[in-house]
Amino acid sequence: MQRFDMFLHLYIIRKSKTKINMNTNILNITAFLMILAGSLLSCNKQGEENISRIDSKINIRMVETITASPRTLQFYCVTTRNYPCYNYPIYVESLQSSNIIDISFKGVIENDLCFTAIGPATAVIDLGALSNGKYRLNLSNGKVKRSGELIVSSDGYTVNFGKNSGISFSNTPLYKIPEHTIWGIIGYHNKETSPLVQKFLNELMNLDAKKTKYTPGYYNDFVIDKNGEITYPGVLWGYWFDQPFIFTYSGNIANIEQLIKQFAHNHKEQMNIMLNTDKGEKFMSWIY
């Protein structure tokens, strides 16, 4: 059981080509993790022969959790190589002491329980709630060992690591979502629905939601482009038309939920609304 115990310090999940889908069903995630945990336990019983050497680059994407306080920083890690089973986890050892973070990617665990679709091996490393400051970041992938720094500030996280053949970061700096931020998207299929979409946005502003200038760059679930507009690169929503939005809102979130319920009741066949808050709350018109 020793090797299985070492996996309890991190979550290992399946990562899709896009950002984590904001429509993901929590029950499905829970069931998936339970199955995967059983898979890891089974692998532990069979010995080291199920761990293969990592023979490709590892890409790391930073994610800040916002569903609990204090927020934590996680590294979402994927191999550039695809495997025949998309539930293969990366065997990782991590150690934190003071301002030093050591992470070693040891291999890929080839589970007997195979989710038969091609995909990369994955791992999620939770670094916890980090205080502002500089951290020495020591990473190794097989024989490739590199050191850099992780800078944590009140605005976000920056990794200075340089280019190398074994490990790369895809979204540095990662900006923290400011308090009292709400954002989301409105999807619809007919151009004639555009005035109704604008009506919803106007109603949001009537509730005192304010347009705010955000620093261009990566955030958890979205990107702010150079013009200050919110975008979702690479995400396919499945609508002919979509209108993303982002506001600052300090009022009672129950009023926002009531507004979404109202539009869901009156216009469910014309548009879908999804709204998120900086506390991790999600409101989706199609569930009302």
C-alpha cells in the first residue's frame, strides 16, 4: 500500500483539450475519481512493472481553485504522448519546504482498468494556499532536470522556467480572478434573439453589475484579450451565436439567480445563460 498512499497528496483526473468544462456534472466527476482510485489500488497490488518511463514532454497548466477559501494553486500536467487508455495517471512525487517546491515525474502507471480512448497521461498536483513571494521550483522528468521560480503576488502567479525539452508551462502568468467578479456566456441559435440577449445584459447592469477593465491575459476559465474583452479560446459551445460577458458585482447574488430564473421561464427555447462567480458558484438557465 505504500505507493498508493503516495498518490493521496494529489488528485489525478482526465483533462480534455479545452479548459475544464464549466458544465461538468459534479456527480460524474465524483464517480470517475472513485473508479480511478480503485484502478490505482489495483495497480499497486501488481508491483512496479506497471510503471513505464515517460518518453515525452510534459505540459503544465496552472489553475487556481476558487470554490473554497483560501484559494489554492494546482498544476494540471499532461504528457504530449497519447496512450491507448486515457485514464493513465502520471506517477508524481512532490515535496514542499519553506520556499522550495520539488516535483519529480517518475513514470506513467498503465492501469489494468482501461478507458479505451486515446489520450495523454495526466496528473493534478495541489500546491495548496501559497503566500505571496518567490519559490524555487525544481522539476524533473526522467533525466531532464531544471530549476526556475514561481512568483506569487496579490494579482496572480508567474513561472519563470525557460524553454526546455522536458517540461513547459502553457499559461504564465495566471491572473487571479478579482473578488466580486461574475462572468459567463449566453448561447443562442437565431440572430433575431440578439435584442433579447442585450436585454438580459441590461438587466444585469440594472442590478448594479458594472463593466470593469481587467488585465489582459490568462485567468482560470477565460482569457482577457488585448482589447479588454473576455474570450474562451478553443471552447466549442455548440451554438450558432454566443455572447460572453464579464462584470463586477457586489450585490446579493440571489438577485442574479432570480433574474436567470426569470429569463429561463420566459425564454428557455430562445437562449441559454451560464453565469459564474468568483466564489465558484454556477447558475445555468437550462436547469430551472
